[in-house]
Amino acid sequence: MTSDIVFKYFPELTAQQRAQVEQLPELYNTWNSQINVISRKDIDLLYERHVLHSMGIAKIMPFLPGEGVLDVGTGGGFPGIPLAILFPQTSFHLVDSIGKKIKVVQEVAKALGLTNVKATHARAEEIDENFDFVVSRAVTQLKDFYPWVRSKFKKQSGNKLPNGILYLKGGDLDQEIKESGLKVQQYYLKDYFTEEFFETKQVIYVKGKL
């Protein structure tokens, strides 16, 4: 699978952004051989299952210059790294409780020249900053995730949706949403991407507690 799958949906990328996207497989293959951050069966499908999946958030929320985004449980840098490529004037703080994964994030960001990425070995609750948005990819159930980040939002909001959570999830989420007790908006990635992988994938938006 080539980078064309990304460029098909994001044709407006600059030459620099395209070059950064094209560097991703080599970087992740190299680091994955040392520190397993992506499942072996998925590494050959990196563009579809990790890069484009992460960029699905951008179809829902185009981040603005100067905004701050917290990526909770980033693992090897998803969704934060692809989003940081798309939005070079937005600041991304990627956190994970596993130190070796954060090392991969730091090295990938450095190799790509991403000056808008900060990576910290920490739990979300330990980050003493406020953000415009929190992003994550299926780290845990919504009812458990929300308390980690509920106090992390800036009071001022200037984007098309109020400050809040943009959470990548898959499958039937009705029960999970019900158990969370949260008011959510569901965006279906099959409305944006035609590949079968995205048939059950969603971005869940939850307004932050301002």
C-alpha cells in the first residue's frame, strides 16, 4: 500500500507534507523492529490503518493555527503524528504511560522535522496544561476516558465545534455511549473514506467541560 491512499483524500498537501508522509513507513519499520508499537500484521497496512485512520479526525475538525491538542495514549504516535503533519501551525502534545513508546514518538517527530510536537512519558491526569482539543484512538471505554481529561480544556473556544474530545473508535458503540452517560456526536468515517476498513470506524465528539 502506497502513500497515494493519503494523497487521494488530502490532495492539498504541500511538497514538504507529502515528503513527511512518504517517510513514515521506513521510520516505523525501523523503530518497530526494535520496539513493537504497531502490530506486525498492520505494519504493511500502515497508511490505511494508522495514518489515514488518524487523519480521519481532520475531516471532522480542521485544527486552527495556535490551537493546542493533547493526544492521550498515543502509542507510537497515532493519531498525533499524522495530525501534526497536516496542521503544522497547531501544537500537539503526545502522552503515553509507556516510556519506550514515547521514545519512538520523539525519534519519529525529530526525523520528520515536526517542530509542533511535544512527547511526554506520563499519564493524562499528570499533564498540568489546558488544550483546545483532546484526541485519542480507542485507549479505553468512554466512561473511563472522560474523567482523565474533563479538566483539560481551555475556556475560550474558536473552532467550528466547541473545545472537546475527538475519539477514534470502531464497532457498535451504542452500549458504550449509553454507559458513559455523555452527550456525543458520532461521525462515520465511511462518509469520507471508501475503503472497507473504515466501514465501522467513527470519530466520537464530546464537548469539553468549559
